[in-house]
Amino acid sequence: MEAAEKLRRAVAVTEELHSVVKTMKALAGVNIRQYERAAHAVAAYNRTVEMGLQIALGRMPPHAIPPRYAAGPKLGAIVFGSDQGMCGQLNDQVVSYALRALNKLTRRRPDQVTVAVGVRAASQLEAEGRAVEQTVVVPASITGIGAAVEEVLRKIEEWHSTRSIETVILFYARPVSGAWYRTRGVQLLPVDAQWINAIRVKKWPSKAIPMFTLDEQRLFQLLIREYLFVSLFRAFAESLASENASRLASMQVAEKNIEERLRALTTSSRRLRQESITSELLDIIASFEALRKKEKAC
């Protein structure tokens, strides 16, 4: 009876855990779609920014367009990780990718500064001997991404104004499909001169060309800042989508293991119950045989 009670408790606990994992799996799936939609929406806004740049560049003389120049010796790296657990190897993969890429650069370690998005990525970077200058809290929802982007932008502006850091690289995971993602490194600054030139020579899609009264260089600067905002927002959204994709994969593995454990416990419980029933039947038969022998003896 004691063994049967233990099995019943184990089955009940496993079923509750299975329910929790299914809920987390469903939540991760919903979050993936939510963050992917946010990334797609900001991509549409990015097209609007590019069109604004196209108009501003059309009014700027060629000598006023920012020339292509050699980046300075200093570099800022922003590594996107997570603040929550149960997201598989996401932090390990992003941090490992970032460290490999940074170690391959010609810049010396003292000329590299690092900002981590998420305490887990920060702790792993520090464990590898990489000093983390600042840790940005991972947004808990889409509404929190804007504030996190502004925090990172302020840090980048501080780097540029006080320490002449002109090169900024983002390291984060980008969702591919379903529960799959891929780590990547994207140079945020300096802005690609070829991209600027491609926008400048691009043909306007209609005969009606928008007008503006703001100074074209000032407009260009404001639009570049919007471009940086869009790029960082997309990096946050795709990193969060990848985090949930990794969590979904982990929950799928956990669900499979729990289901196998539940089947094994259920089988053991049924076998124990059957043995108990068989033992009781044998006791009844033995008692019946004993009574019948006693009656015959009388």
C-alpha cells in the first residue's frame, strides 16, 4: 500500500509538471509571434526612414555627405542575452560568438568596451574575463523595448562624445523558423557609406517629391538617429523572439521527457495495482479453500 501511495503521488506531481510545461510552451509560442510581428512592423518604419534619408540626401551637396573614413581604434560591443532561465544554450551561443568575433579583431582588449543586455550574458562575459561596463535589463514585453533602446542609445552617444568610440557592433540571436535561431554580429556604427550612397542614387517611386523646411544636414542627423533606433529595436525584438524560440525548444524536450516518465509511472502503477488485486484474489481463494476443507472435516 505504501508503494502504491508513493506511485500515485509521483503520478500526480508529474501530471502537474506536465501541465506547467505545456503552459510555458504555449506562452513561448505566443511570445515568438508577438516579437516577430514587432520586428516586421519596425522594418516597415525603417523603409520610411530610408525614404526620408533619400529626400534629405537629394538636397545635400556631395561634399556635405559624410565621407567614408577609417574607423578609430576604439570599439563598443553590445551583447544581447537574457534575464530569465530555461532558454537553452542561447546565452552560451551568443556570448561565445561575440568573444570569438572580438578576439579576431585587430583592436587591443583595452580599446574594447562591452555592454551586456541581460544579467546572464553579463555574468558569462565576466566569467570569460571580459569586463562589462553596463548591464541593460531585458524588456519584459514589447512596450518596454523603447525605453531599453533609449538607454543603449544614450550609452552610444556617451561613448562617441566622451571617448571617441566610433565603431559599435551588435551581437544577438535572430530567429530563423519555429524554435530555430542563428547568432549574428551587425556593425551599427559607422553607418555603411555604400548603404548611404545606394539610398542617395535610388530613384524616387513617384513624381511628387516631398518638401521640408528643416536644414538638410540637421534632418540627415535626426534620420540617422531614427535609423539607429530602428536597428536597436529590431535587435531587441529578434533577440527576445530567439530567447522564446530557445525556451520553446527546451520545453518541447522537457515535455517529451515528462510524457515518457508519466507513461513509465502509469505502467508501474497499473502493474502494482494488478499485483495487489491478484494477491487479494489469491487470499480470497485460499480462505475459501480453507473454509471448504473445514466444512468437509465437520
